[in-house]
Amino acid sequence: MGDILESFLRVAMVVFIVGPLTAWVARRGARERSEATDSLDRFTVRMPAAIRTIIACCAVAFELLMLGVYVWQGVSLGEWDHELVWFGHAMALAGMAIWALLSIPRIDVDGERILSRNAFGIRKETTFGNITRATLHTQMMRIDLFEGDWKFCSISLEGACSLNLLARLEEEGIEVSDAVDGPMTKAGLCWSAIKPLTIVFNGMALVFSLVIAFMAVFTDAGARLLLLVPFLFLFIGGLLPLLMLSMPARGILEIGRQERELGFSFAEEMASRGTTGTSLVDDDWFIEISNARVVAFRRDYLKKVTAHENSESGDRCTVTTKGGRKIKVYAAGSTLEDLRSWFKQGAKARSTLDRAEDALETTSDWVV
């Protein structure tokens, strides 16, 4: 009976606390970005306050957990209480470290001046006249600015006023290119789709490992706890990303079917076009990565693309091939709308700002 109650409480916590809280953070972040100033002359790019606030609250909550146990039990702590106290300390420190990494980086634009502060608090200053180029990594949600061949700074695309920065760069005539400049291949698309999740999972493994190491020093468990660290990286940092491969793998397999039915080589065709990066929308091809999925179709392979609809598994549409086979395609709603528009009306020129807006919308759909 106790195991059933414990399982019920875990599910209830995810459904009624973690889920709504995550959705609230995503909505608040999107709202803060939408309500940010429209000025291209003076603005600040930094992580939305809602995200920073909730991380700080989580850190404080863990510290209060520690204090609560200590006050409830007094100085006569049992073995479990002692470990719970240090667990609260460790999680609070980890939470504050994540808060600092999210809160400290920022870019302040004041006229021609650009003042940057990185995660270590180091400040640098330059002007738009010294910025030679910029890169946009839509999968990693990052904007990089360069002075010559050297990177001046990086900032999250999810930050408030990030679109102001891209618009200002476009206004200044500064080239904003795709950060992924390697040849487009099926393996490259698959890796780009799961790379953000892989980094997130390995980051989680690192945070939990530091928490375990902290507890190993201050509790009686000692080295026994450290034995868990390799398993954390093996399971969270290794096994979970491998399981995530099933998401882009469906799109990659669909590219393979198109190769066989239409008689071409994807690698050779992309190489002959000189295609790089992870996005291609022209008269012949529609290739995008959305919600860790690869959406890639050649126009002469398709007969019909339906309007997207919501389902329990996310936004989806139905694609009918020339051979009559129907395929359910899952992706963000904006990507599916672009796919249908491309099929019915042809390719349209998409600026870097358009790609950035689609990436932010995709992130919101993915989280909520």
C-alpha cells in the first residue's frame, strides 16, 4: 500500500506541480519577450525574469527544507535526517549556481555601444562598427557576436529583447549566418536534433553528481555515494539521449524512403547544392528541425499536406506521398504551417529574424 501511495504522490507532483509550473515559466518568459521594448537603440538582452525567479525560489525552497528538518528534529538528528539536511544544502547551492549562470550574462545596447557581461561577470565593451559578423544557432538557442575572427560574446536567444538584437544587426548590415556551417547530412541532422537534449541531460547528470559529491563529504555515506556518479552519467547523460534518437530517426528514415523511391542520394544532392547547416527551404526541398524531430521532404515526393492539428502527442499534420502512402508528421505548429505553405505556395524568402521567431515559438510549444 505504501508503494502505491508513493507512486501516486510522485505522479501527482508531476501533474499538479511540475507540469503547471513549467508551463507557467514558459508562458511568462514568452510574455516578457513580447512585452519588451521595441526600441533598437537602447535595450537589454538577458534571461526573462520569470525563469530566473523560479530557479531562485527552488534554491530557497531546498534551503528551507534543510532548515525545516533541522528545526523539527532539533540537534538530535538521525542518520536519514542528517543526510536530508545536507541534501537540502547541496540542492540549494546547485540551484543558486544555475540561477547565477542564467542571471549574470547580459548584453546592454546603448546607441552604438555594446556592453557584454558573461557568466563569470567579466565585462567587455565594443561598438556595432567593430562587429564583423554574427551567428545564430537555432537548435542551441544562442547568438554569437564576432570581432574579426574572435568571438566577442554569446547570449541566449531565449533572452528578452534577443529579437531586438537581431533586428539591430540587420539594420547595421551585419551578416547573421547559421552557426552550423558544415555540409548537410542525415547524420548531421540527427545529431543537431538531439544535441540540445544531450547537453541538458549531461548538465543534469553533472549537477546531480556535484550534489552527491557534496553529500559524500559531509555525510557518513562517503565513498558509497560516489559510486552512483558513473551510473548517473551512463543513464542520464548516455542512455536518455540514445532513447531520444527515436524522435529524429523517423525523419531520417523518411529521407531514406525518398532516396529509394526517387532514385537519388541525399548526401550527393546536398553536396552538389553546397547546402550547409540544418535548414533548407527552396523550390525543391523543405528541411527543418523542430521539437527534436527532422522534417525533410522533396516536393516531387508529395501529393498533399493537410493543415496541422493538435493531438496528445503534440502538433501534427498528415502528408500524402505520390504513391498514396499517408505519413503523420509531428513538429511545432509553426513548422507544420510553413511546410503546408511551402507545398501550396512555393518557397518564400526567410530572414534570420523569421528563423529566430520560429525557434522561440517552437521552444514555447515544446515546453508548454
